[in-house]
Amino acid sequence: MDPIIGGGLISGAGNILSTIIGNKARKKESELAYQRQIADRDNERAYESPEEQMKRLKSAGLNPHLIYGSGTDASGGSGQAPEYNPANINDPKTSGIPDAIYKSKQIENVQTNLGRQQAQFDQQIKNDAFRNALTQAQTDLTKLNAVTADFTNTRNTATYQAQVDKIWTESAIANQALENDKIKGAQQASDLRVSEGTEKSRIYKASIDNKKTQAQIDQLTEQSKLTRNQASKVVADINKIGTEIGNIQGKTAKQKQEIALLKFENIMNAKGFRKGEQAWNNLYRHFMTDVMGADSSATTGNKR
């Protein structure tokens, strides 16, 4: 606990305890004073009663009847009525705790303001470090989105393959630009800035990969009798081959490639595709280039 708040709470608690004890003492004193007034009144009334007066007259050798017959008022006073004066009771809730709470709230507000100012300062540093890299990445993404939009609107079979090739080329250029931006950022920024730049690049690359995958699904749907959901499942199974091969231990690179090609052919055969068909050739190129990271024109896997 903060020492200022703790001290205030301890002081406030002491004040509350002192107030409660004082209240009890003052209340007890008021009660005793009231009881004394009642006793004094009762004693005075008893002393001034007719019976007691007659006793005192007789004891003095006087005739009570002569005294009363003379018109003298011998009834005596009835005594002043007791008056109860309530004790001055103080509210313990106003005896110190609110002051401690007020100080605590002030400290909390100061700490909150300091934290907000520090966060704004840190954010300004991050924004200054990545402004140039982000601007370049946004420019590349705008170009790629323009090509993708043009590709989506173009459904002419004669130009379809050319559009796919254009997207792959633009994707390679965008990937290279991102890698260059990452290298430049690593040389200019701190470890934190590099980490954030890498995350932006990962998200951007994932967006590109997703667009390429959607293009493959569109192409496969058009070139086969598969529904879009079926084509999506075929492309997803082919994309998973890369991860499965990467997890294999104890095999050479060539052996892993042969296993990957066999998996690819099994998937294509299971769906009724045949080597030499346009759909087979397009998916094979996607498999070798994007999934396996190899040059499809330099491999012989499609000619086995």
C-alpha cells in the first residue's frame, strides 16, 4: 500500500475510534445528569408535600389548622420539571477517512496521467520509426489490389492464364519489396520496432497468399466440374503437403520432394484429374512454386 494512503487510513481510523469513545462518554454523562434532575425533583416534591409540612409544623409546636386557615399557601412548589439535554454526538464517518480517500484519489489520478503520457510518447516513437516502411508497403499493396481487382473482373478464358501469371509476378515483386523493407527497418529501428515491422509483413504476406489461393480455387472451379467448396478442399490439401513434408525427419531434400510429389499425385488422382490436363498443370505449378518453393520449370515431377 502507498505510505501516504496507509498513513491517512491509520490516522482516520484513530479519529473514528476517538470519536466513538467520546460519543459514548458524552451520552452517558447526559443520561446521568437527567437522572440526577429526576431524583432532585422527586426529593423536592416529597419534602414540600402537605403531610411533610404538617409534620414539620407539629414538630415546631404550631397548629397546622391555624396555618392553613390563615390563607397561607403551604402546599410548597412542585419542583422544576427535569430537562433532558442530548449529548453532542459526532459522526465518525467524517473523522479522517474521507481525507485519506481524497489523497488516494489524487495519487491515482497523477499515476493515470503519467501512464497516459508515457504511452503517447512510446507510440510517437513507433510511428516515426515505421512511417517510411509502412508507406512503401501500402503502395505495394495498392498495386497488388488493383491487379487483383482487374483479375476478378476478367473472366475471358483466353486471357485467364495470363492474368494468373501477372498476379504471381506481382506477388513476387511485392514479396521482394517487403523483404527489402524489413531489412531496411532492421538497420534503422530498435528490436521492438523490428518486431512490429515483421508482424506487419507477416500479415501482408498472408493476405497475398490468401489472394493467390483464392485465384487457384476460382481457376480450378472454372476448369473442372468441382463445386467451389470441393475445389477449395483440393487446394487446401495441396497446401498442407508443404507442412507435412517439413515435419519429416531423417530424409534428404530429394527424398522429401519425391514424397511430396507422390502425395500431390494421389490427391489429383483421387479427384479424377489426369496429367496433361490444364487443371493438373496449373495446380502442379502452384504446388511446386508456392508450396514447395521450387522452380516448376526445372523439375521433372510432372512428367513421372
